Amino acid sequence: MPKSRIRKKADFTPPPAAKQATAIKLTNRSWVAPVMLALFAIGLAWIVVFYVTDGSLPIKSLSNWNIVVGFGFIAGGFGVSTQWK
């Protein structure tokens, strides 16, 4: 059986210097974790205070909307957590 021809690979030529990769600028995100945890804690505390005081605190005029406010803080914590790297 005859042998097949061996293919020669073309030599690698790097792309022109004008298209070099740019360095990624890393930003300081040390504020993310404390803000995220603070929002989680505020939201949880808001809901707990609402239930413990039978709806008279934190803001009586909001009545059951206090739960939405508490979950809003918690959702804000999750929103901030997307910035964490």
C-alpha cells in the first residue's frame, strides 16, 4: 500500500503589533461586600422588627408594605452582589 504524503504546516506568523491585546483595568471593589451585607441585614432587620412589633414599627402607615420595603433592601443587596469580582 502506498504511503500518503505528509502535510507541512505553515509557519505561524503573529498578527501585526498594532492589534496587541489591551490590558484590562481592574477596579477596586472593596466596597461591594460591606454594602451587600449591610443591605441584607437592614432588610432582614426591617422584616423582623415589623413582625415582632405586630406592625406598629418601623413605619406604621405603610402597614403590610413594610414587608415589601424589607425585601426591597434584600433585593438591593442581591443587585450589589453582581458587582463583586
